[in-house]
Amino acid sequence: MASENRNLFRLTRFILLKLPLLFRFFAKYRSPKKRLLIIKTDAIGDYILFRNFIEAVKRAKQYENYELDLLGSTLCRDIALTYDAVFVNRFFFIPSDDYHSPLKTLKLGWALFCRNYQTVLQPTYTRTFITDGLAGLTAAKQIIGFEGDTERIFPKYKVKTDRFYTEKLLLPESISFEFDKHRFYFESILKQVVELYGPTIPFNQTSQKGIVIFPGAGIPKRNWEPAKFLELIKLISTQTVQTIYLAGGPSEVNIGNYLTENLPTGTVINLINKTSLPQLIDLIGNADFIVSNETSAVHIAAATQTKAVCILGGGHFGRFAPYPEYMLSKPLCVYYKMDCYYCNWACKFITAKTDPHPCIGNVGLDAVWQAVQAYL
């Protein structure tokens, strides 16, 4: 099986590295359409921090009368189709994880090439091999990205995929927060100030108030311990009669079961893996406040102007949280600062499989409870 996967990847690698050169040769004999593609295939939180710039591009005089397509992640499909279809002519979606199927890669690459784009925008600073290759397969007249880093792409591949770009922007060292990276990118492309000062997303206002707890983070090593969440919920329930909801995705089901089984009946309503993304956005938007690990929930809270307490680790400190001071809606972050912060989650400490990284495990219950009390 491993040998078969390696062979499939080799074929996919050939498609992504070699065919763009052939497609570019064919593209010389056609005139590009007034058509633009934006590539944004990251996770949900990244998409929340990006999506408002779609409208900015659509309304820019520079791309007046252009068709705008979006290549996104399947994780964000429901958000993109629900909130952004008004600005997008055609959507393409791929999995956020590794995309090694040669046939699917070739089909998608050919579909993108046939769209005959004038311009492809790749606004993600941390580029990946697959998105670089797909950008190259478009053979667009302009392909603009960041110079980027090698956090998610091997240097030997980046050297090769760099040549697919007609322009690569250099990010100033003073910019670290992801939303600000997007703003720098689009202001550079559009040659104008983009009047956005934080993410926003609409939601349906209801009478379903309460407190929402997100006890998972998608990756277990980045989860605050379930036992601490259990004690926190007990403390909250002694201080308020507000409804307490548990929310999250499929990977948090076991944590939700643990909490409900160890709390008195009726203490919480467990909605983990029981809501669509638009329903989750409505739940967060109507909440009094949320308590969460560093997940997409924190960014949805900021986008819906909902108060949030974020239990934050150090792997990407400053990149996704804490939010810059200029933003009016930002989570209240609780963290335990360590010398090894900014490690890109390449933790140097050896811990048990079920234990979080030390930068998260060292965040105490008292510190989080103190932050929560500010909103109670």
C-alpha cells in the first residue's frame, strides 16, 4: 500500500511540475478571458480571515466586468456557497489534506486550464506544493503569490514551483497576523487601500442565547485537557442560569461524550457534530460568549462580534491570535508564555500521546476562569 501511494504521488508530482510548462506553451496561442481565479484551500479559520477580501476584489475597478472563480477547500464549502456565492461565478473545491490522486489532479488542472484565466491570485503566505502546481496548470497570463516560506512545502519543490509565478510579493517583517497578510497582499494587487479592519460574516439573529464551549481543536495535542474543561463548566454553571452548549466537529465527539457523562444531567446541551457550518455560525453569533481552544470558532466569534475566551498555545503565536489591538472585535487570549514559542508546532518536548503540548497544558484553570468571569 505504501509503495502504491508513493507511485501515485510520483505521478501527481509529474503532473504538477511538468504539465504546467506544456500548458503554458499551448496558452501562447490563445487570448485570455476577463476571468480571475483566487486560490484559497486552507482550513475554516483561515477562510474566515480571508473571505471579506473576495468582495474587495470583485468591486475593484481593476477587475471590473471580470468573472471571479474560487478554488477552495472542501472543509469550507458550506461557508463559501452560503455567504460568498453572490461574488463568485464558479467554485472548485479540493480536500485540505494531501491531494495525491493523479486522475483528480489532472482533471482539475485541465478544468482550470480550460477556464482561460487572465489572472490567478494565490494570497496564502505559506504556500503548498498542490496549490502551486494547480496555479501553474492554469497557465494564466498573470499568477501572483507571495515569496512565502517552506513551512508546508519542501524547499526542493518550492524552487521549482517558484517559476510558475509571474510575480511574488515580499511580506514586510512587521506583518505577522494572517488577516493583515491578506490585506497587504490585496492592497498590493489592487493598488488601493482596502477598508477592512477585521473579519465579518452575517448570521441569523435568534433568541438562542447562551454560552458555547469548544473543547476540541481538531488536533489533540493542541487541546486544553478535557478534565480542565469539565471543571470550568462546573464553575460556570454555579454562576449563571444561561444555557451552556458544547460545539465542535467529528473529532471532538469523544470529548463531548466525556463531558456530558461526567456532568449532572441537563448541565450542557451537546451539539458536537450536530450542526452545519452555517448553523454553527448562527449559534456563535447569538451566543453571549464562547470559550474555545485556538480553532475556527475564535475567528467566527470575531467575525460575528461575539465575545470569546481563547486558550492559546505558542506554535503560531501572533499569526492567528492574539488579534492586533486595532481590531474592535477580538478574543481574550489566555496563554502561558514559553521561550520556545513560534515553533510552528514542531514541539521539542516529548509528551504522552494523550497530553497536550506543554504551552497549552501549562495554561491553568484559574487563569481561564478569571478570563471567563469578565464576561459572566
